[in-house]
Amino acid sequence: MNAYDNAMRQLEKASQLINLDKDVLAKLSAPERVIMASLPVKMDDGSLRIFQAYRVQYNSARGPYKGGIRFHPQVDLDEVKALAFWMTIKCAVVDIPMGGGKGGVVVDPKSLSLAETERLSRAWIRAFKPVIGPEIDVPAPDVYTTPQIMAWMADEYGQLAGKPSLGVVTGKPLEYGGSKGRDVATATGGFYVLSEAIKEKDLEPKKSQVAIQGFGNAGSVMAKLLFKAGYKIVALADSKSIIYNDKGLDIDKVFEYKKNSGALSGFENSKEISKEEFFALDVDILIPAALENQISKDNADNIKAKIVLELANGPTSPEADEILYNKGILLVPDVLANAGGVTVSYFEWLQNISNNYWSEEEVDSELRERMIPSFQAILQMAKEHKTDLRTAAFMLALARIESASKIRN
Ligand code: NAD
């Protein structure tokens, strides 16, 4: 499965339903700019390695490009293009005045030392400096990129620019231009949306069983928030194993265990299950929070959850979307479910460029005020057009991109 093909199929479906202007559709059918670079990085042993890197600037109809940088061995251009396209849609879904972009490096970050990671991060900025900037294109963290990496990147950019330029990347540490609440924003936004979605399915937190795939920034914070709110998390997956306990996992203890052992495997009173079993679990809520292409026509039929909340980007194929919709499963799409991340990134950027910093309460209430009305607008659109939430979210976003595009020419 190719993530970009999936993205273009989603675009086609929604654009037909709103009769999208053909020129706007043409513009959205390809990225505005694709930049590739070879990053030379000195390894700790003195050797030189070259890393393939990308930045895709997909669409800027509504403002500067915005989107994360991924460090992963499976990064490829089609994946970065898909992610950049989804950022365009996502910013429009939550009505952020920014466009969509995404970057990546083909690297196994676990094979690098801290010093090598720093040199790679700085090399990325040196390569892409001419095409990014606080008013042009603003990267952020994604899979296996961290606030520390963002700090190195902002520092490198500032040195090259000859002036502090904190607004060049978001997701920075609090000590260096970061926003309060950014570290938990993706999951918090997803949590607010889920709190509305469960009402549609007559579910209650304390009676709901949850399975989460991915225990990184998005998945682990979500697990913590849900556990605190009384949901029962029965299954958790990371890249190495999947643990299950039908009585519920104590998430505080899981955090402690993973911190000490580096793994989920072997956690007390849990058994390991296969990926196939994970997706067939009899749970109420299923949360993919790892990588794309996890739910396909091969496993969608087995899904028993009443709600699928996509914290990951692109975890569901178009065929699987249709299967889930026909089964009556409420799928809350990535472009809404994980939009809390880019929303607080936007707040961080606003704070950087105005040099005026917000309290945690301000960030949280501004986030809530964007997430819940966006969910309600999309739900209403889906009901009106008798379609799924993803298509409705695309319809809403495309209409906004269309009006910005048309007013400009
Ligand atoms: P992360 O690097 O912090 O964590 C990724 C997690 O996925 C890790 O726990 C890893 O072990 C797990 N994982 C990797 N491969 C796996 C596999 N094959 N099976 C099961 N688990 C696997 O990344 P993240 O920031 O949490 O991002 C996860 C997803 O959420 C991505 O799709 C990302 O694009 C999306 N997302 C993240 C943010 C954010 O702010 N962090 C915002 C929007 C969307």
C-alpha cells in the first residue's frame, strides 16, 4: 500500500462530493515543491555517512507550510508527500492559517549516538535553510524526532541566520521557546475529541475498554490521560511487542516498567499477543498511534471496536475505511484526532513571533476550543451527507482551501 495513493483517493472522494473547483483540485493533486538533499554526517568513529533527506512543501494557499520531520528507516518520498498533504488538510480542519509540509530522513535513529543525532539534525537545517523559516515553512517533531532535536535545529538555523529565530521550528523544549502543553497536545486533542465521540456511541469512560498501538509521544500520553479518566486499557503495543490483560493494565506501572526495562514485554500479569489478535480484540475503542497502513482490507473485518481514533497519521487504507463505515464503526480520522499537535505547534509559533508566552491553562482552553467545535462541525457534515467522518473532514477542509485559493486568483 502506498500512503500517497491512499491520500489521493481520499482527496478524489471528498472533492467529488463538494464539487471542488477543478483548478484547486489540480493544485492539490501534486505538491508545490519537493526538495531532496544528501546529508553528510561525521560518525563518532570518524567515518562519513550520507543520509537521504526530504522536505515536501505541499500547499500554501492558507499560509506558511507546517509539518513535522520524521527520522525512520522506512521514510520515502511518497510517504513524505502523503504526510505533507494530510498536514494541508489538517491545518484547514482546525482552521489554522497555515499550509501543509513534511520532512524526513532515511535513518534508523536507534543506531545513532546522541552526538551523531545532533550532527544529523544540524545537517538537516543546513541543507534546507534556504527554503524554510518562520514565515515560510515551520517544521516540528514527528516519529523519532524530539524536543531536543528541535532545539538543535532552532539553534542551527539561528546561527546561520545571524539572529535568534525561535519560530523556525515548533515542538521545542520549554527552556528554549517551547510552549506549555505542546508535549501532551496531540493526545490531549485526541482525548477531547474522543470525549465527544463516545457520546455518539453511548459509551462511558469507566465502562470502556481500549487498545492502543504505539507507546511514543502520542500513544503513551493518550494511555495516561485515558487511564486517569477511568478507561480500562487492556492492550498496548510498541514496535517490539504487544501486551494484553483483560482486567486492564496499570498505566503508571507500565511507564515505570518501560522506563526501567526499555520494553513492554514481560510486564506483570500481561500476556503477549500477535498483531492479528490485537486488531481483533473485543474492545470499545481502538487507537492506532504508531505508523501508517495498519488497518487494511485484510484485518478491518475483524475489528470489533465501536470507535477507532486515529492518533497516528494514515493508519487506515481507503478499502478499510469503507469496511469500517459499513460495519457502523465510528472512525475519527487522523486529520482531526491528532490535530491537537499542530494546533499547539501553531500556538507555540504565535508565542515565538510575539515573544509573549501563555499559561498552561490558556493553551489548554484554546486547544479545547478548537478541537470540540471542529469535531461537532465534522459530525454534522457527515450526518448531513450520510458519509464517514474522514470524508466530512476533507469536505470541510477542502472548502476552506478552495476559498483561500480562489480569492487569491
Ligand atoms: P514516537 O516516535 O514518539 O512513537 C512511536 C511509537 O510507535 C513507539 O512507541 C514505537 O515503539 C511504536 N511503533 C513503531 N513501529 C511500530 C509497529 N510496527 N507496531 C507497533 N508500534 C510501533 O512517535 P509519535 O510522535 O508518538 O507518533 C506516532 C504517530 O502519531 C505517527 O503516525 C505520527 O505521525 C502521529 N502524530 C504524532 C504527533 C505528535 O505530536 N507526536 C502529532 C500528530 C500525529
